[in-house]
Amino acid sequence: MLTILLSMFLAAVPITVDTEVQADTVDYIFYVDGERVESETARAIKLADIKTITTIKGNAAVENYGAEAGNSVIVIKTKKGAKDSKKKEKTTHEYVDLGLSVKWATCNVGADKPEDYGDYYAWGEVMPKVGYTWMNYRFFKEGTSNNDVTLSKYSSDMGFGVNNRKNKLVAEDDVAHVKWGGNWRMPTRKEIDELRNNCTWTWTIIDGVAGYKVTSNKKGYKDRSIFLPAAGYKDIGKDVDVGLAGHYWTSSLSFLVTTCADILYCFPNSRVTSATAYRYYGLPVRPVCP
């Protein structure tokens, strides 16, 4: 076995001299350019295509990648991924200036047009999934129900497993920033309240998709609007409220209970409010930028 040492390594990763990435007997989880991959996929990457390899072990692995990390994660950044990341930083996504403190994107993350639902994400996760449960939630530690679950990140209450006084997603856990780059990010609770209180909300249908047309009430901006489709959310393997209501994540942890985060809740009949949702739920994300 040949040990390769590169700058910025947290630890050395054993590999074979056949120029393919190989793990030792530890049951590693692999991430390549920010995405979870099977070990066979990681091992097939040629050394010439790799920019950096980082091994994360112990509590750091669990805190950053969830209980499924098994205390051993290998993070690989490829040269192509680094170039793509730079391109992503320069990518221009459309937004609307409603005269508020931030500009609002015209589409959800993963969507190609305003009426598309886009992808669904658990709070603090950056990849969509087939099912959404506490057991496969990134920051899950242990527990069997909403009442006894403990978490590894974002909490100020030791009763929920950790007290790290984090009440807002950092950039690496903010899917809007991770996917779109630049200054894009998820809105805060304060910013969705600003959107609710300074716009006219009209329930409508665009190209067969129900949702809210959100029109600015600010002087000089009253001709500007965005559309928020009623994308609902995902719980376990079920679609909930799809076509009936909009549920959108913020980056803010609920101050009421650590297992929840704040959301924008849009229901017909002008029922638009701030609410909370369990962090493992899959919700769409509408990004904002300065």
C-alpha cells in the first residue's frame, strides 16, 4: 500500500499503486464533489483526476455527515469538480427585486421554471432523497419518535443530544448556497416574514399549477411579483399537500423546539403564515440573494 499525502489533508488515505482510489478494511462512506457515492464509484476515480482527498473520522464525521457516517468518511474533490464549482459561482440565476431587504429567485432549487416544484430537501441536507425519515436524516443520532429523537448538530438544548448554540444553517449546510453558489442562500425567518407582510398574495393557477402569485406592495415595485407553487412536502414515502399548499424552508432553527425549523406556509384563502416543520421532512427551497 502506498500512502499519499497532499496539502490540506486531515489524514492520509491508503491507496494501491494501480492509480485507483482504494479504501482499507474500514467501512468508509464516500463523498465526491459534495455528493454521496458508492464505494465502487469512488474507487474507480483515477489519481490524476483527484485534487484532494480528506479523511474525516470520529465525532466530526457524525456531526457533519450524520449517524450513517459510521465515524469514517472520505471526501474526494476532483479537478473537474473544482472547475465546475467555479463555473457555478458565476452562474446567473434569475431573481426579482421586490423592494425588500433581499432579492427573491424566480424558481425553486432544482426547478427550470417558476411553476416547477423543484427538488425536496431535509433541513440542513444538500441532496434530495427517495424517503424522508428521522433514521436517514443527516444529523440524526438516535431515537424512535419525534419526542425522543436526539441530534448531532443545530441545537441549544442538551435534551436533544447537543448544545452547540447553532440556530441558523451555515453555508455548507445551506442547499441554496451549495447548489447555486455565489451569494445565494436560503431565506431566514425574518426574511419570509418581510415577504409575507409587504406583498399581496393571490392564489392562482399557472400552466395547470396551483400556487401563490406574490406581488410587491412597495412603492416603485408594485409591478413585480414571483410565483410560489403549491409543492407541498414529503414525509417518509408520502407526498403531502402537493397542489394544495406551499411549504418552504428557511435557514432558521425553530426557537420553540430543536427538532423543527421555521418554514413559510402558504395555504389557499389568503392563509399565509410562518410555521415550523420537523427537520427530516422534505421541503422545496426558494433562494434569496443580497
